[in-house]
Amino acid sequence: MVKKEETDEDEESDEDWEDVEVLNEPMCSSLGPSEPALPSQPVEIEIETPEQAKKRQRRERRKAEFETYLRRMMNRFTKDVLTDTHKVHLLCLLANGFFRNRVCSEPDLQAIALSVVPNHFTRVTPEKADVTFLSNLVKWFTKTFTLNPELSDDDGVSRQATLEGRFGMFSARDHEEMTHLFLIILRALQFFCRLVLSLQPIPLKSPPSAGKTKSSGKSLAQKAGKMEQEVESICDDENNNNSSISKAESRIAGAKRPVSQKARSGKGAKKLKPEEDAGSSCSEKQGVKKEASQKPKNERRRKVASKINYKEDSEDEDDSASEFELSSDTESSYSEGEEHGRRRSSTGKRQVPQSRTKISQAGRNKSQAGKAGKKATQKEKETLGSDNEDIKETGQTGIKGTDQWLEVYLEESGKWVCVDCVRPAVALPQLCYKQATKPVTYVVGIDNGGFVKDLTKRYDPTWMTSTRKRRVDEEWWEETLESYKSPFTERDEKEDMELQAKLLDQPLPTAISEYKSHPLYALKRHLLKYEALYPPTAAILGYCRGEAVYSRDCVHTLHSKDTWLKEARVVRLGEVPYKMVKGFSNRARKARLLEAENRNKVDLPLFGHWQTEEYQPPVAVDGKVPRNEYGNVYLFRPCMLPIGCVHLQVPNLHRVARKLNIDCAPAVTGFDFHCGFSHPVIEGYVACEEYKEVLLAAWENEQAELEKKEREKREKRVLSNWTLLVKGLLIRERLKRRYGKQSVAEAQSGEANVEGDGFSSEEEEAGSLTAATDLTGSWPQNRQAGQEDVVVRKSKRERRGQQKHLFPFEKI
């Protein structure tokens, strides 16, 4: 009986065990207070003082600023190289267009073309021609001339000879030659027409490298993988919760069983410890993960795709927090699955949750909604382009298209009509755009006289949004085409008005990003620091996702008082600043850094043009020049010259005015920013008008005197240099005359001694002594040793005269 009671108690104790988390760290409470162990090796502790910390921070900041500066300079250099390459390539393409246009204007080619055209086309004058006539002419041309890509293109043959041969064969090799042939025919019929070219220069921005695209693809894949892991972890947590609930219910049901049933169920079972129980739970989790990893990849991808919400590109950039987000449907499905898993039947069997089926249904609903949205956008595009439903776009990005077509001016209607002689098509600019190479950046037309006009506005529907960002600086482009501008001003002005009206008739952009730097419309969010809308009650042209759209004419540039003064305008008294911003000058920045409360303070008032008036220059009184607080005269514009004064642009005029006691002030015409500060640019001086003649005459006299002194100084320096050179040459000649022969004789005697027999040391000493006594005759004062017998007495004056040309060491 005792053994049976023990077994029953053991079984009951087994049921009393609870599933708890196993801690890897030892229990600190069971151990007593441990004494700190002393380190066996010496320990070094470095304490950084506040001064050292400041130095380190300053050094790190300087290093970061220098790296940023280098990176900025490298980017600027790369950008400048790409911009210059783009400009050069654009000019080369334009020169190629000039060459082709000049070839098509050759009289010989036009004569050949006129002999080919039927007579009923030559009877119609250009003044009476219309679109119907052009359509009939294009139809005849396409029937007469055919495309034959197998024709040879010899590089050694001139372009004119090649086109003459094409007229004889009534065929052309490609679309370009067909366009040139039809252009020659039109000019032979005395039509005023253009050769339209879609130029494709090297892009301003370098294309993204393969590494960047791969990295972006990897980042997207990593994000998708993380999303997949999050979804699987949620599913695993749900399954774990369901399993724990089922275990608890089974324990409750087991507690209600009779003791005999417990004994029967636990006879052959061993007692489980908490550690083993925890290990089994871990193994179950690993088994679930392995089963999940063994599923097919396609099913997993479909599952993740149904749970991920891909945001559209047209959404607001500020509102988009991440590229991938779990949809609300998936979250609700998980919550429903958890609630459903907690509900159990009386038998203790778990019901399968419906979360995954709901997730897949939500994904299908989203995909259907996306398809419906795409269909709606396609319908809108079809309604916008209903005029040319039969046009199919073939010129995609990276694919070579047809970049040449024609324009003919019809004097009857006063309009330019585009012509594509291959398709054929007349007055269909959208067809020409869609068949051109993408992206279209520059479309220019060259007329009969070689004059050029930019026609991008007419053909490119995205000119106001994306095309303008791919083009070079507009000022440089206009300056380049200025020399090729047509003298027909009335015709060009009428054409410009038509193009502007066409741009205004286009609908408002639908994406917020397209409003940035748009030439016609603007949003408040895209206004720059020194821009504002005026008047405040400006008319709203429409709405884009709840934001008001204003005309670009209502956007005005604001300036501070100093900046308006540089434009010869001053702010009227009593005007309230239209906008307040943070100043960027060194003085304003230092003032903000002094106090922490003023770091985000807006301290620079800005005013609009409507708040200013013209600058009224002061008047000079009693010969005194009116100055500013710095003692100068602001002369940013000629109209700012004080009344009764003159601007004399001569250097160093203030010296002459100081000598004559005349008031004179330097003229500040601008500021130059270098070395971290702005420095005034001084050009000339401002003086009263009555002293103009006196100052100029005195300045001329002083300049004459300065020139005379400079000339005398230069002559003196030249004479001293020549004197030094002549003396040096004389000394050199005298030394050569005195010592040149003796040095040669000594060299010969030295060679003779070397060639002789060897001598003993005593003989060498004797020879050296005799040589020393003989050397006395070779000195300059003994050069007349042979005439010792004749003695001539000289006076001291004669001796001094003879010794005048000698060196000091020779005067013995």
C-alpha cells in the first residue's frame, strides 16, 4: 500500500509541474555575497579631460568637414566635366544638322528633284498650298520612292553624289535619306520648310552603374526577406499560443479524470524535468521552422506578396514612411486568427485558424483593386489621346527611333505643319514624338536660310515636367541659338504665341513631384526660402491631392533691405516684413550661437518688390561728398551716384585729393566673397563735380612725374648693370693676358717631370728648393728680369699711374 501511495504522489507531482522559461544564468540569490576579485595584471585607466575632449571633437569635426569638402569638390568637378561634354556633343550634333541642311539646298539636287515631280504638283504655288496638297504629295512620294536597306553607303562618296544616285534609283537606304529626298523636292517647289532634328547628346547625369542597381535590388530583396520573417514569426507565435492553450485544456481535463485512469496512463512513463520539457518545446519550434523552410518557394513568395502592401510612386513623398508595409487586412486577419485559436471544443481538439486563408483573400482583393486602378488610368490615357488612336509608340528608351522629319509653312493658314514622309503622316506631331528616340531632349528646326529654332515645346508633351530637367542651362542654350535667330520676327512671334497657348491648354499635372520647378504652376510646399505667394488671395487654379495649385506668376522672390539696396531700391517706411527667415551671414550666425534660446530664431526680414521704391541719391553740399556709415559711397547702379558728384575711375586719386585738400570718397560697386568673408569691390572715386578738372589735371601731372622718376630709376639701374658687366669683362681679359701663357708653360713642365726618371727623396728636396728660388722670376713685378742691367728711375706720380690698374695684392 505504501508503494502504491508513493507512485500516486509521484504522478500527482508530475502534473503539478509548470512550463517555465529556463534561465541560462545562475541564480544569484542562492549564492552568498561574493568578494570582488583583484586583477592579477596592472590596469590602466585613461581619463579624458574636458580640454582634451574639446580638442578631439574639434579634430573630428575638422576631419569630417574636410572630407565633405573633398567629396563636394569631386562631385562638382564630375558635374562640370559632364556638362561640358554635353555642350560639346550638342554643338557637334547641331553642326551635323547644318551640314545636312546645306546639302539639301544645293541647286543641282533641286533641279534633279524638279524633273522627277509630276506636272500637276508644280502648278500649285506655295501661297495656295494646303494640308490636302501636302497629303497628296506625300502619298505620291511614298509610292514612287521605296526603302531598300541593302543599298551601299560608301564613305568616300560625297553626300550630294549619294543623293543624286538615290534619285536615279527611286529608292533610299533608310528613313534619313527618305527625309532628305522629300526635303529637296519641297524646296525645289519653292516651299519654306524646316529640317527637324531630335538631338540625342550625352546625358547631363551619368547613368546609374550596375553596382548601384544590384545593391538596390539586394536592398529590396532584404526588405522582402525581413517582411517574410516577420510574417512567419507572427504565424509561429500564433501556433505557440494555440499549442499552449491546448496543453492547458488537456491538463484541466486530465485533472478531472479518476485516479485509476491516471495510474494506467502513467505506468510506463518516466518523470519529466522542467529542463527536458523546455528542450522539447525548442525542438518543436525548430521542427515547425524546418517544415516552413521545406515549402516551395513560389508558395512562400505568393504568401509574402499577399501580406505586403507596395505603395504607389504617385503618393506623397513626405507621407511614405517605408517601401513595404503590412496591410490592415493582414493585421485584422491575424487578430481574428488569435481569437479563433483561443476557442476550443469540449473534447480538447484544436481547430485550425483561418488567418492564412484570410490573408490570401486580402491579397487577391488588393491585386484586383490594382488591376482595376490600372484599367482606369488606361481609360483616362485613351480619352486624352483619342485624336490619335491608331498611333503606336515604338521609340522606347534605349531603342533607336526616327529622329528626323520635316515642317512646312503654309502661307494660306499661317501655320507650320509637320510631315513624316515614310509612314506617311501630315499634321500629326504626336506621331513624330512617339517614333523618336527616347528620351526626347532637344528638338530643333533648320529652315532654308540656315536659321534655327527650338521646337521642343511643340512635340514633347513632358517638356514642362521632366524634359526641362534633362536639358542644359536655358540661358546658355538661348545664347548659343541667338546667332542663328531668324530675321522674320513677326512669324516667330506668332509661332511662340501659339506654342504658349498650347502649353496653357494642357491639363494640370496629376503628380505632386511634377509641380516642382514647373514653368506655369506652383504649390506652396515647393516654395523656396526666399519665395512667397503674392497677393495672399491669389486665384486657385485647381487642386492636386487636396493641395491648392497657383499660377507661377504669383510666386515672387523676396529680398532683405541690403539686397534691395544693391538693386537701387529701398523699402518704404512703415512696411511690415512679408516673411521672416534665418539669416546666413556670419554676424547673424554668431549672434544666434551666443544664446541657446536664439538658435532657431528667424532674424532676417524679407520684403517684396511691391514694398519697395526707387533709391533717391543724396545731394552734395559745400563740396562734401555724402557718405555711408563706413565712409564709402554705394554705387551698385549708375543711378545711385550722389547729385552734384562725378565718378572718376582713375587709380590712386585719393592721394592727389589729399594733397589739394579736396573731399573724395571711394566708390563701392559690389562685394566679393572669399576667405570666408565678403570684401567690398572699389572701382574709382566719387568727388564733387566742380573739382573734376582740377583733380584730373593734378592726377595727370603726378602720373607724369611718377613716370619720369621711374624712367630715371630704370636708366640708372641699366647703366649700373652695364658698368658692372664691362668691368667684369676687362678684369677677365687682363687676367687671361697676364697668366694665360705662364699656366700653359707650367703645365708642360709638369708633364716633363712626370715623364722623367724617378728621384730619391734628397734629390726631390733639392729640386723643390731650386724651383722655389726660380719662381721669383715669374712674379709680375719681376717680368722684366731680363732687363735688369738698364735702370730707369721714375717719380712717385708715374709709379702711382702705373699701379692704378693693379690689384691690391700686386701693389708691393
